[in-house]
Amino acid sequence: MIDMLIPLFGFLISLVVFSFLAVLVLPLFRRPCMRPLTFVAFVLGSYPGAMLYGWSYGAIMADSSGQLTSRTSVIAMLAGIPLCAAASGWAVAWLASRIFSDETKQKPKA
């Protein structure tokens, strides 16, 4: 039973970390500005970037059994995941702000 809760706790912790990243990163740029849409897009867009980094880093740096054996490789992976998550989250939030922006909608001419 407890084995089923561990992935849930991992997801909830990552949700908190990616939300914190969104609060830190989104106000730094003019576009996308901090809105509920861009916040949700940032958090959802962070997951593919973090997963892609984890898979590619593991494929390059892990040994034949799939283990990261040195302390440096583990620290580099744990440091790189939030960076890649922030970059991919910002890109998805920027794209969402471009697609759903009020400026891109046609205004009726008077």
C-alpha cells in the first residue's frame, strides 16, 4: 500500500518545486507576464523538460546497469533538472501567452 503513495508524494513535491520556479521565473520577463494561464502552462510545461533531461542525462552518464555511480553525476543531474524545467516551462508559458493573448485577437473596427 505504501509503495503506491511514494510516486504520489514525488509528484506533489515536484508540483511544489515547479510552482515555486514559476513564481520566480515568470516575473523576470515582460512576456509571458504572470497570469493564471501562464502559471499553469509553466508548471505543466516543466514536466516534459525535466523528464527529457533526466532520460538523456541518464543515458549519457549512467553505467551499464543504469546507475549514476559518482556523487558529481548525481549532483549535476539534480542541479540540471530545475534548470531544464524552468527553460521548458518558460517556453510553454511564452507560447501560451502568444496563442491566448488579447493582443492577437482581432478588434472590431469602429
